[in-house]
Amino acid sequence: MSSPLRIGCLVFPRVTQLDLTGPVQVFSSVPGAEVHLIWKRIEPVPSDSVLTLTPTTTFADCPQLDVICVPGGFGTDALVNDEEVLDFLRKQAAGAKYVTSVCTGSLVLGATGLLKGYRAATHWSATEVLALFGATPTRTRVCIDRNRITGGGVTAGIDFALTLVSILVDRTMAEAIQLRLEYNPAPPFNAGSPETAPAEVLALMKERIAPSQARRIEAAKRAAARVM
Amino acid sequence: MSSPLRIGCLVFPRVTQLDLTGPVQVFSSVPGAEVHLIWKRIEPVPSDSVLTLTPTTTFADCPQLDVICVPGGFGTDALVNDEEVLDFLRKQAAGAKYVTSVCTGSLVLGATGLLKGYRAATHWSATEVLALFGATPTRTRVCIDRNRITGGGVTAGIDFALTLVSILVDRTMAEAIQLRLEYNPAPPFNAGSPETAPAEVLALMKERIAPSQARRIEAAKRAAARVM
């Protein structure tokens, strides 16, 4: 591993910002870690919410990373067919110690071909799409298969990042960060997964995401045709 | 409540970005909600991490909000003695339906005098400091006392925001957002509170925060002298 430890997260239009900001909070808490936010250009990028994200470096200027991390969101539909993005990820992955994602960021890794034959996690709504890339989807918060470490949907990014810190540094460091972030969750409801959500809430959500789901499948099929 | 629902979060230098970005992800998922990121000026503001935050409006331009929310972080030391900030919060609070905070954002609310005689939550390391402002600190993830709704440390902001959405809209909406964010947490370790963290991790963290803790108490005492 390089010294300092170099962790880079992709930033892109319509990223689900919490996929990124959760892990960034954890990674930034590692003393001496260098955290990069990377995009094609240095200009601020709109997230999926009111938050604008400012990259700290570009594909061209980014140093070789120890960890490359791809967050998810609706913006991944464009990324899975964007050769400039996929090339950057393939080049970084070749030299990185860990190749990682949160949520539907795994679809982008899938589109690079880097998850073929690997188990991987993703957002609950994207497991079948992930399989198009030759990955074996798992329904866990964090999935470790050799040097591919992938997190489930959105908030799983926090569990993912703490797990990764325990691997990169040690368990005590991960626990200290967990304590600092008071990560002692107490969700007020029990609707955080399709298995526990009330049936009508799951039905509502499936109806609401149906149009974006169709676009996601369409984009992934085109991407998968190139790498499979 | 106004239509659209107007939720405003304070942005400031050295904010703990996850205190803000967790709730913002939840609030932005409410269809039709208007989420504002507010600071004195419109220029980007450095957070506690590599992330730069771009305000969407200024104190002068911000409309009357239904919900005003103050996140925490080291930057609150400056805020508790910043009359421009405290005046803005007092004015908004007078017309807002809910006056809220995450983490040490409660110290800033305390410095406005708005928590005198109220129960309130804060980061585990700040409970005694919060008491300087006449509040009764609670060790819960979310504390509701009349129209003051306060969250505990950092990640408690997600529990806080889901709770608030269930009050502002309804439980089904909060559950749908929880499902979308796959908020089904599975922390890899059990170190998220002083009660559960290994003794050596708690000791390490207390040692590490001692200098900032001293600054926090100093700032809060000066602020409390004005409102108490």
C-alpha cells in the first residue's frame, strides 16, 4: 500500500450523494489518508439531491490509488456505457489494492468486466441487473470476494467503509471511527429491506422505480453486450 | 405548513458533512419538498472532510422555512459566538414549525437560547456542554420535545430525518424512503456508543478529542454567559 494511503471515489452527475458522503466521512477519519473525489473535469457536478459535489482531481491528474470506489445512483445508467469512465476504472483497478463500490456503483464495475466471476453486493433493486455482468449478486450489506469489496444500497456504504478501514488499517481504527460517528443505528421503522418493509411500501416503491428500472436494464444490457 | 414543504439546513465551515448529507438525502426524497442549504454567502464552504459544500441560498435570501436544521462538527465552536448566525436562527425559529439539529448542531441551537428548558440530544461527547445552555441532554438517537427535534451524533441524523419525515408527511413516506436508502444497518463492529465500545477504543477517542473538547467548552461557556 502506498504511503499515504490513497482512496479515490468517483463523483458523477446524478450520483446518490449518500452513497459517496457516508464512505467519505469514514475514510476522511483515517489519519493521514488521502481522499480524492474524481471526475472527468474539475467543475462541480450535480448529485441526485440539492447537493453539488466538487471533484478534487480529474481522471488525467489522479494518482494511482490504493482503493478505487464507485458509488451508485441514477447516473450509473450513463456511466455503464461511457468508455472514458470505464477505461479510467480499468486502469486504476489494474494497480489498486482494492476495487470497490457502493449501491449500483457495482453495475459500473460490472460494465468494466471486473466483476465477472465475482460475488458482489448492490442495491436490492439491482441484483438481477448485476447478474447481467457475470457477477453473482449477494444480498449482504458488504461482500468481499478476493480484492473486490462491494456494498449494498446507499446506507450500506457506511458498513462497507468501516469494514474496509478494518482491512486497510485495523479493527481498532474502524471501531474508533464508528464511535466518533456514533454509528449505533436505531432506525425508527423496520422498512429498510424488501424482506422487512410492509408489503404496501414495497409495492409503492416498486411502482415508483419502474420507469427508472426499465432504463437501468436497457443501459446494462447494452453495456453487458460489450464485456460478456 | 407551507406548500411546498420548505426545509433548510445550515452549511458552515468545518461542518461534519455526514451530519448534513444524511438528512439531506432523506429530505430530498420527499416528493415536492424544497431543501435549502444556507450560509452567509453563496460561495462554497469547506466541510470537515475533502468535501466542499455549496450553499443554495444566503441568510438574506432564505424564505421562511417550515423546518430549520443545524448540523454539527468542529465548526460549531465559531457559530455559538457568531451573532449573525444566531440572529438568523432565532428569526427562522420564530416562524418555523420545527427547530432541529443533528449532533453538536444542538449547541448552536443552545446558544440561541432556544433549548432552555427543553430536552435535547447531541453527540455523546457533548452532553455536558449542552447542559450549559439550560437544556436537559438525553442519550437517545432522536429527541422530540414540543417542536424541538434533535438528533444524536453524526449518523443519528439518518434516524432523526426519517422520524421527522414521518411527522411532516406520514409513516408510509418515511418507510418508503428507508427502503429506497436500504437503511437496514449492520455495523460490522459494536463500537458505536461509549456504552458499547471497547474500553481502549473509548479511551483512545477521548484522548484524541481532548484538545477540541477544551475549545468546545471554552466557546460554549462564553456563549452561555450571554443567554443564561
